Amino acid sequence: MEFGILSIVPPIVAIALALITKEVITSLLIGILAGGLIFTGGNIIAALETVFELMGTKLGDNALMLVFLTMLGSLVMIMNMAGGSFAYGKWASQKIKSKKMAKFATAFLGILIFIDDYFNCLTVGAVMKPIIDENKVSRAKLAHIIDSCAAPVCILAPVSSWAASVVAVIGDTGVKNPMSVFLNTIPMNVYPILTLIMILYFSFSDVEIGVMEKYELNDTSRLVENEDVGYEYSKDGKVFDLIVPILVLIFVTILMMLKTGGFFSEDIKAGAAFGDANVNLSLVIGAFFAIVVSFIMYIPRKLLKFEDFMKGIVEGMKTMISAIVILSLAWTIGGITSDEFLNTGSYIASLISNSTMPMWLLPAIIFVVGAFLSFSTGTAWGTFGILIPIMVPILIHTNHMHYLEIVLAAIFSGSVFGDHCSPISDTTILASAGAGCDHIAHVSSQLPYALSVGISSALAFLISGVIGRPELTLLIGLIILATITFFLKRTTSKKYLKVEKI
């Protein structure tokens, strides 16, 4: 059954309500119910059955991710109760003594963790919150840095779950040497590169733009004002009580990704293994070993009593309830727009394939369509899976394969841009959760930065297409972004400006 333009109603309703009401859970639920009503032709009972059956399916499909979130919440809580986080914050405050260095350290860590975006969001948040708080950086800014160093880094790194998945999709279309093609797209993949440049630039800037300035002056973006309320923490905790469990989490997760991807049992390269890995299972096992190591470290040294340790496990799970609810609803609305239901992605993609346009305009158009599709469905991966199999055959049949790399770069850039802006994106939600930041505060404060880079990227694809020089796309985008940033900073309130030595 074809639903046409009605197929884009659910995500638009959810996103519009979330931005208007600043209440994401109700907005998502209304968007999901709207999709159910459209799918069932207005039959309320059938719509409810469809929606809740789909929700149950999505929860089952993503059960390991939910288990990991609860385990991560538990791990963070027991590290706090053992005093590790506070000892680390005290130590870091002696090394990092300015907002600029705190922001840069967060961005640097985010760039280093390029294996997987989920892993990136939650690990960077857990490690950097004490340092960010000590240096009076807002949680909204922390969430922005985390989000800007998650998907953008993963889509640029040849060895990551994102890259390996994309290479597999490209290979399925019949393209020879898909990894080589992917590597050639990196210099033209302007949105992720410009996003990283912008986040590093503003790490050393005294000025923020848009509503972020308000949060930096008076931070109201935190989910709770005092995250240690409700429990006591040991004064005897050491820095290694935080560092060791996190290193165990990282090390075991990477090993398990290689194992579940077949690296140790089959003749598979590391890059391909990361792409084929069961990421959620790897994260769960990594978190399990991190908690076990924490138990071995804390109990014998009497940092925590056994009953307090187990209480911390339960209390930590509770801190993740909000993120779990939002993620569950985001997965459900993604399901209602999938090919099995409203077929939103294929409808939008068909508008491209049925249109007639000059080929030089195609990268810019693809960027915009990819952004809209990713924004509406909350998934960059889903957008890759829809647009790549459609666009590559079009280029083959029209004898325009010389446009392959710039078109793929436009798909990647547009998809990451839409995912970066979307309040229903799982990466955006996890960035909020990792930072302990109110979700709508994160979305609204990040938007001016993302839009600045998105506009620069769209114009870069357009201009490079007009002049026929795709290799200049990044340079053009950088010039445009520098110009936009200059004018945005000129219009920013001067009350935030202050002298700060690094």
C-alpha cells in the first residue's frame, strides 16, 4: 500500500511537537500514534495494536542495547559511590584549569573513540562530566561536543562500525573495490569534517552562538542540579578507581567486537570485523567485566560495602530510565516509517529517481534529501541503506559513474547532518544521556552550529558542482563556514566575552 506524502507526517508531527512543547516523550508518542492511524486507515483499535506490537518488537530487537544502558548507569553510579569520579575530577582540576582546555580535552577524547557512536557518546560523557563541571562548562556544551564527535568521527574513520557497514552496502551494489571508493569520499565528506573543525574552533573561543550562550552563562541544562544527591561517596577513592573500569570497558568491548565480527576465527581483516560485529553484545560484555572489576577493586578495600555496591547497581539503572523511554519511542517511530509500514524512505527516494535534473546539481540535491530523510527518521544508517542502493544504479544506467564518489559523499554528509539535528536520533538521545543534559536543551543549543555547517556543506556541494571541481568541495565549504561563523560571532551578545588564558 502506498501512502505518499502522508508517510512523512509522523516524524514531522513528532519533531514539530518536540520543538514547540520542549517535551520529547509525549511528542514522540503522538507522532507514533499518528503513524498507526495512517497505516490502519483511521481504525483506532487497529492502530493501537499495530503501534504496541511494533514497540514490543523494537524493544526485543534492541534488548541488548537497553541492557547495556542499564549496566552503564550502574557502572557510573558505583564509580561515583566509590569516590573514583570525584577523585578524578579533583585530579583533573589541577591539570585542566580553564573552560577552553576542558572543552578541547572532551573533543580530543571524542575523536579518539572512533570505533562506534554509541560507545563514543556514553564513554566520553562518563569520563568528562567531572572535568566539565569543575571548569564551569554547561552540560549543553558537553552534549554538543559529544554529539559532534560521535557520528562525524565514525563516518570518517575507515576502521569503525559505520564505515564497515557503509562499505558493505556499497559493495552490494556491484561497485568494485568499495573500501577504496569509501576512502576517496573522505576528502569530499564535508559535513563531518567541518563539524569537527567547528567544534575544535569553539573549544578555544570565548564566544558561543545562539542559546548555547545562555547555558554557558547560567547552566539550566542539567537533568538534575546535584547528581550525587541520594548517596554518599567514599573519600578514599583514587583516580584509578575510575580509570581502570573504563579501560576495561573499552578493551573488552573492542576485543568482543573483533571476536563477534569473526576476526579471531576466520580470515577477516579488522575493518571488516568491526563492520560485522555484534556491537550491542560486545558493549554488554564489556560493561559486565567493568562491573566485575569494579567489585574486585572496591569491596576488598572497603570503599563500598557489599549492600551499598548492590544498591548502587539498582540506583544506577534508574538514572537511565529517561534515556531508555526516549530511545524506545525513537526506535518505534523509526519502525512505523520503515518499508514494512509507511515506507517513508522509499517515497522520498522515489522523488529523486523520478525527477529530471542536471547531474552537476545532483550532489547538492542528494545532500538535502539525505538530510531530510535522516532528520525525519532519526537514523543515518537507514538513510545510507535507502539512498546508496538507489543512487548507484542510477549512476550506472546513466553512464555517470564519475559522479560516484561525490554523490556518496553527499549521501554521507546529508545523512549525518540530519541525524545530528534530529531530536529523535538515537545518537542525539545518547549524547544527552551521556552528558546528563536535558534532551531538548541539547537539541536547541546544538542546532545553530549544525545548521551553520549544514548550510556551508550544501552550498559547497552546489558550487563545486557548478564549477565542475568536486575536489574543491571541502575548501569551498570551509570558506563559507568561516564567513558564517564570523558574522554569527559578531551578532553574539558581548556579555559572554571575557579574557581567559589557557
